Amino acid sequence: MLDVDPGPSTNRTVYTFVGSPAAIVEAALAAARTAHRLIDMTRHSGSHPRMGALDVCPFIPVCGVTVAECVKVAKEFGRRLAGELDVPVFLYGDAADKGDHRKTMPQIRAGEYESLEKKLQDPQWQPDFGPSAFVPRWGATVTGVRKFLIAYNINLIATKEQAHRIALNLRTQGRGNGEVGRLQNCQAIGWYLEERNMAQISINLTDFDVTPIHVAYEEALKDAAALNVPITGSEIVGLVPLRSLLQAADYYIDREGLFILEEEHKLQLVINRLGLSQLAPFVPKERIIEYCLAEGDPSLRSVGPLGRGSVAALVRGVAARTAAPGGGSVAAAVAALGSALGAMVGQLTYGKRQWEEHDAAMRSAIAPLHRAAFELLPAIDNDTIAFSKYMVSSLQDHLI
């Protein structure tokens, strides 16, 4: 279990957990059994759209698994959930296969729990698994496969109606009737958080490569300014991919002409510019999925044991009576050290009055050298791995 994020006004909790395909199905079913025992949808209300006690259970490929494998996982979960609890289950995203009218969450959840009984009577809305009969205590569950969705809320001192006006301007479907919004792969609504005494634009970014976090924030700022209402910060619900925050860092670094090298400092910049700690401290090691999964220094997450080890261990390995690690690993290590040395000299030169005339040159040179030093580290292990695979393949050919 990586994260638990409850919301009083939404009356909804987001759980994030990771595991192997087999383990993750069992974990999701265990969660469903608990929801089935504890939650009664006939008594439920909240500001977030919903249609079931276990409203949605997406499976997201993180590492070492394909989308196709996740589709199999989602279908197994849906089949077993429907069979065990006798409840309707719909497939969405990459797992959906019953028409374009029922692929996205807004499509499937339209009308919410209150319209579900009538919806289940429609031949076009028969569940993928389980009965078409309405189960009042449960409602229905949606499961499927999608990219990493970023649940992102922007905070305003405004009314619910003003927040929703901005949401309609931004979200892909816009106001309907052909009046589309400005952002693609973006779902959004406006609501009011009574416990915080503020409004929010609640956004789901379904593809952050198409609409990054900082784009959603900056576009909301424009509309808020037009309404003369202040945006005071934002929050990320659940976990977030590191790359999405580094995208935002690169945007603000470029826009403001900043000079920032370290990943930690880039994250501090994004937390500040987006106001991610307004409602609660944004702690990278607890909120960034790569950091949650990494062992040891998260900046070395892609580096193997040779690159992570000591210089003495690498020298001992190269000096041993074995073919690997060899020349390629040594070359990668030397190149990484050379790049690091160049970055060091550049940083010792940059920002000092006596060498001020070289600042522009140093800024252009330091960043690629610093980046290369860390990008070369994985090659220390990759060369040894590649050579080992070659030797195994050669041996197999010889045996054949």
C-alpha cells in the first residue's frame, strides 16, 4: 500500500497499491469484500461523481508489465468480483470492448448512482460481468486499464459556481452542444470544500503528456484572473509520476530563465510554483511513485549494482579473471566521472564575480555535463549485462 487519500467533502477514499498481477487481483478483491461489508450506497452522498461502493478500480502498468497483461488482470478481477458478490461490473479504458459510447469514466458514470437502476435496463448498458439487476447497497463497479491518471485539484477563494465555470472552460467536453473546452484529455468539475472553506477545480488529467499539470494550472490562472478570483494553490490526490513534475519544473525554469540542476531542487520549485503544499505538505518520497518504489537513493533508481557500488568494488570486478565487467563498463565509468568533473569545474566557476563574463558559457555547459554524468551510470551495468546475454546466446548456438 503506497497511499491512502480520504476526502471528507467527496466522501471518497483513493487507495494506491502495487504488486504482481496475481497479487494485485487478490488485493483488489479483498478491498471489494470490505467495501461490500461496510458501505451502503443507499445512504451515501458526496461532492464527487460516483455510482458504486467500489466505484472504480483501474489497473495501471507501472513497470515490468504491458497494457495487454493489465487488460487480462482487469477482466479477471471483474469476472471474479461479479461472480463472488453478484454485482454489475463495467469495463473501461483499454479493457472496454463494447463500443465507443462506454469507454471513459464520464460516459459510464453519467447519471451516477441515482440513475443506475434505469441505466441497467438499457440494452446498450448491460454490464460486462454480473447481473443487470440493480443492487441498491452496492451500485456498480467500473474496472479497466488506463495510463497513469493524475487527480489534480486547484484551490480558489471563490464560489462553487465560479470554480465550475472555469472547469467547463478547461475540460475537453466543455459545456456540451459542440462547445468544447481548451484542454485535451482533461475531465473537470467545480465544487466547494466546506471543511477548507474554499472552492476547487477538480481535474483528472488522463494523459499528462498531452495536457501536463502546469498547463492545467496556468490555464486556470487565466480564467480566474478574468473572474477576479484568486488561485491560492493546488493539490495532487494520490501518487504522481516523477516525469510529470519534472515537465513542470522545465517549464518554469525556461519561463523564468532559472538555472537549476538537481532533481531535488527542481521538485522544490514545482511545489512552490503550483502551491502543492497549501493544504498539506507535499513530501516527494511519499507522493512520487518512483520514489515510493525505489530502494535507497531515488536519483539512482535506474542504476545497477556496479554503478551503485564503490569504486573499489568496480576495480576488483574488472581486475578479476572474468570477461565482464570489462572495457565497456570501464569506459562508461570514466565517461561519467569525466562529465562529473566538468560539471564540478563549471559550478565552481559560475556565479563568481571574478569570472562573471563566463556565466553564460558556464550555464550552457554545466547542465549537459551534469545530466551526462548520471545518464552514463546505468551503462556501467548495461554493458556487462549485454555481454553476458551475448555469451549465453553464443553458447546456445554452439550447443545447437
